[in-house]
Amino acid sequence: MSRKLLFLFLLLFNLSFAQEQLPLIPKPKSTLVGKGSYTITAKTTIHAAKNSFEANYLKELIKTQTGLDLTITSKNSSNSIQLIVKSPDTTVFNKEYYELISSPNKIVITAFSNQGIFYGIQTLSQLISLQKSSEIQVPCVTIVDQPHYAWRGMHLDCARHFFPKEFIKKYIDYLAMYKMNTFHWHLTDDQGWRIEIKKYPKLTEVGAYRNGSMVGHYSDQKFDDNRYGGFYTQDDIKEIVAYATQRHITVVPEIEMPGHAVAALAAYPQYSCTGGPFEVGKIWGVLDDVFCPKDETFTFLENILSEVIDLFPSKYIHIGGDECPKVRWKACTKCQQRMKTENLKDEHELQSYFIQRIEKFVNAKGRKIIGWDEILEGGLAPNAAVMSWRGTEGGIAAAKEKHYVVMSPGSHCYFDHYQGEPKNEPIAFGGYTPVEKVYSFNPTPKELSADEAQYILGAQANLWTEYIETPSHVEYMIFPRMLALSEVVWGTSNPDKFPDFQNRMIQHFAIFDKKGINYSKSIYQITTKVKPSISGNGILFELKSANNSSGIRYTTDGSSPSLSSNLYSNPIEITKGQTLKAALFENDTQKSATIEQRFYWSNAVGKKITLVHSPHEKYNTGGAFTLVDGIIGNRSKFGRDWLGFSGKDLNATIDLGKSETINKVTISVLESQGSWIYFPKNIEVLLSSDGQNFESVAQLNSSQIKEVKGEVVLEVASKKAQYVKVIATNLGKIQEGNPGAGSEAWLFVDEIGVE
């Protein structure tokens, strides 16, 4: 009852007291700022139970941040920080709940468990400045807090690039700072096996090392010949799991199957369909050789999982299940015989059989499996949870079937995507996921009923490391986006108030600087947005900086901006081809890098455009207008300037506003097979005077598109028309022998020009 009254009290006060700009992330459920402050001095004690990890953690935290070395005591005193674990007043309680009350005489953190105490300490740490001083002021505040989602996760791929044990601990510390509670550890893949398995030593002797890696982007197809690898011993893993457990973080291991298995097959080729030989993957992407679903393979995997389960106490074991090519299974007599014996109609059902057989084994060990959303194909295993990465559709389908779901769509939760203007960022996988987009994510889809929504465990961000080689680069890709996700999964984000979050986030940059964390400052760079001109005869180019948009200066003649250049105040109208450069200036000094944007011009720029099929949410920055915004996408950094269609055609109609004489139509299409992006089968241009009746006037087939490397020009014999329709036919299902075989191809398109 007392807890309910306190909640009511705080809610009433919050109606009249704004939550002042305390730099707290994730924002607590309820905060009441009082008058005055509490002073931490050398005489302050930490009051807690003996041998409390949380008390010692707090002691070290305060010593590191302030230099003050406080004493831990079980005796109560007035000048103290008190950590109190109390008995719950009900049988239903949240072990992550905590209260933090800072008054002029003491600070009290109360919770129902040590986990709640730990979260209260994380909040307190954000109220304590990072400065060496004999006196530290903590504002008087009353906070009542608990998370909304049970799964608040971060993923790290250690297979493509290996990161040392000490950095894994540091990564766990980063999660703890922002009250994340799940570390998804990707330990095996085609490019490396990173976990010691005693029964099968060749998994690390052979599978942990490759004889070269890709250099640059996949599309460059360049390699070095440097031996690369590493692995974690079982003692390393025990140490890391214990470290995470103390910080109330569950480590979920991922052992990939049936695909992404080449590193394992290089060590033990007898568990493949062909018998090998194989070498650990040097190329990124998806490789055709996978585990063969024969009895001896299941024995092999069950023995591996037995050792994994002994090392990791997590409720869930991640078994991958994604991107499994079926080409080897289709040609394998043992696979085909298995399908007949088990009455399986196709290879998708064979994959389902594989997953369900593994699930039975894991369940018998007292654990549950979780896998990527492809495990839905062919029928979902009875007790499996789904991690939805290809969008939210898989998660919605699983939740409707009453399976637990972790949302991790590439559109919002893939931190290997660009976070700033791609041309100014280090090479990344592709896509465009800035902080604001992460912050806009809602893990619970509106398509679910209240009952179905209960199956959404939470969300996590994934960091795949094909293009991330160092711990410093890992930090750069997760910070500050992880802060946005932490508030999303805590349940207190509000996309309509992003500036409030941004202000709090920027205050954390000083913490990163003092801790030596490498973080992206892309929000300080000038960001751009293209919008249709009100007149319909051009475009509007909007410039913005989180730091101070009022100091932006720009040029339109290709020269570098200076203090004497045009001062930006309103979106710039672009009505012809030109190059615009801009930079942020403060106190007579240039504060940002200079951005440069070249605008291509045609009769289509700024015109109304409609699409029959929507692009995938993952690659849909700017929507249909991206195709007529005058900006040609960078082929090596296919981020924000490209639209991506998964298995769907481009069918775009441009309204030129009046009848024009048309001589040619241009369009850019992209191919990057390792990312399952393929040129279209064909491209067709159709013209119309009324928008209803169209005449086909030009076409190119796939071989012609390949000849021009996707820079397509379709000649039109001086035809008059107001409407221009462009259809690019998606390749559809990727053929066997190609990356992504059996899956829907991606079609990437950019600027459509009409001349």
C-alpha cells in the first residue's frame, strides 16, 4: 500500500512539476526534483549488507568518478548512502524496480532485489559529476522507476572480427551503465568459430582462424592474405559470464545452425552434405555449405550444445536459424531421404525439422531456444522464441501464435548501418539509422492485441562486424545510439520529444570523453533533408545541426564556406544543378566538417512521384521522393540515398505537371550480391498524357543493365507526355549457386531522371 501511495504522490506532483533537465538516461518512470542537495564527502559512508557486490561497485564507482574513497558499513548513520533490499509487500513484484531518494542528509536506494539496487546505483552515478573533489553535490530528488520490457539487449558479432576478453567485459560495463540486461554473444559463423569445445578441439584449432579477410566493401571484392582469428577458452567464458552476472546481465550465446557453418565444417567436414574439404570463410555474406541433417550431425551439435549449456546459465540458447541456403540439401541423397522418411514436402520443412529436433534436445536440458525469424519457415518449433530481424512481420506472426518475441528489425536496430551522412562516415554495411530513428522505435507493433502484445519480450540492437575491426570502432558504432535504445526498452521514450532526449544525451558526451570512450559525433555534423518545393518547380534543401543550426553558413558555387558566406536561416530552394557546401561556425571558428552535396538536374526533380509498392522499412529514408530529389546515391555507401525493395518491383509514376517532350529517361540500380542486392530482370519506361493509358517506349534487359553497370539510360524518340512510369522488375527468388539462394532478392534504386 505504501508503494502505491508513493506512486500516486509522485504522479500528482509531476502534473505541476516538470521533470527538470537531469541528465538521466534512460529517463526514469517518475522523477520529482526537490530543493537543495546532498553533499558526499570523505566522511560519507555506504550503508549495506556485508559482502554486497553492489556496495563495493558503488564504492569503486564513486572513487573513480570523484576520488573519494568511502567506507562500507552495516551500521546505520545519517551521513550515508543507504542500499536497502526490502521484502516485497505482494507475491507479484518487479525485481528491477527501485526507488532513489536524495535528501539533504542522506541518499536511500530501496528495491526488492540486488538488481533493483544496481539500477538505482546506475541512476545515482549519472547524478554524480565526474570530477575530483572533496565535496560532491547530488541534487535532492525522488525517483520511482522500473522498466517496461524484460529483454533489453545488445548483440556483438565476434565471429567476423574477434575482440579480446577484456573488451568483452568493457562492453558488458557499457550495457550496465544504461540498464541493459541481455548480452547476445554471436560466437560462431562461416568466418570463425570462437568458443572452445573440449570434445571437438579442431573447432578452435582449425575453425578459429582464416587465411585472409575481405578488404574494403564487399562490392570491391578485394582480399588480404593475413591469417586472422582467435577464440575464447572455457575459462574465459566462465569469467565473462560471472562478470556479467554480477552486473545483472544475462549472456545469451549464439551457436549458428544449420547455416553459417563453414568454420565448423572446415574442422569437421564429415558433418556437411559433400564431405568437403572446406576452408574458413574469407568472404563476407552467406556461404552455401551448411550442416547436413543426418543423425551423426545431430550428435555432433548436441555434444557442442551440452558444453555450451554448461557454460551459460541463460534461459535461452540462440541457435541462429537464419540465411540457410538449401542448394546442398537439394542435391544431397541423405537430405532427400530424410525428407521422405519424415514426410517433409520441401527443404523449408526440412529446416523446420532440424530446428525442432535441436529444440527437443535443448528443452530436455531445461533450456529454451531462440532463433532469427527464418525459424518460422516450414513451421515454428513448439517452444521457440523468435528474434525478428527482417522487419517486424516475423515477430508479429510469432506473437499471434503465442510465441515470445524479441524485436530487432534492421530498420531501427542494426547498428552496423550508417548513423550520419554516409559520405562522412567510415565504411559500413549500408542503410541509414541515425539516433533519432533508433529513438522512434516502438517494440510493440500496433497490429497486436493487448493479449498478443504480452509476448513481446523486448528489443535489442545488433552489431555485425564485417566492417568493424577494432574495439574503438565498436564503441563508435554503439555510442550514442545505445542510449536511445536503452530509453526505448526502458519504456520512457517519447519520439515527439526527441529534442529533450537529445539534450540529455549530449550531456553524456562529457562522460564518454572522461572515460575515454570513442563515440560518434555525427549529430554535431550538419544533417540534411530534401523536401518538395512549395512551387513544385524544384526542391528545398534543409540544413540542421544539433549543436546550433543558427551558425550554419553555405555556398552554392562550389567554393568552401567561410564566415562571409551565406548565413542559413530557411530551407534553400534548389532549381538547377549545382554544388552546395555548408559548415557550422561558432565564435568565428568552424566547428563542423564541411559537407558537400552535388545536385543533378532533370525535368523530374521535385515532381510528384507515386509508388505501387512501398520500399522495405529498412531502406526507405525519404520515401518515394528520394527518386526525384536531385541527389545521386553513392554506390560504395548505399545508405540513405537508395530505396530498397525486398522481392518487390519498382513501379514508379512521375507527374511532370505538364506535357513535356521526352528524349531519355535515366535510373540508377545497384548490385552487391553478398548483400543479396541484384540488378533487376529488366527496366521498362512507359509514357502517358492522362495518367491512365500508358505506352511502352523503351526497355533494357538484364544483360544490358549489367553492361552499363546499373547506370541505365533509356532513349526515347522525342515523345510528348506528362506522366512517366518506370518499372524495374525484381529478380525474385535468388537462383542456386548465388549468395542468398532461395531468398527474395533486394532491388536497390535511386534517382530517376527525365530529359
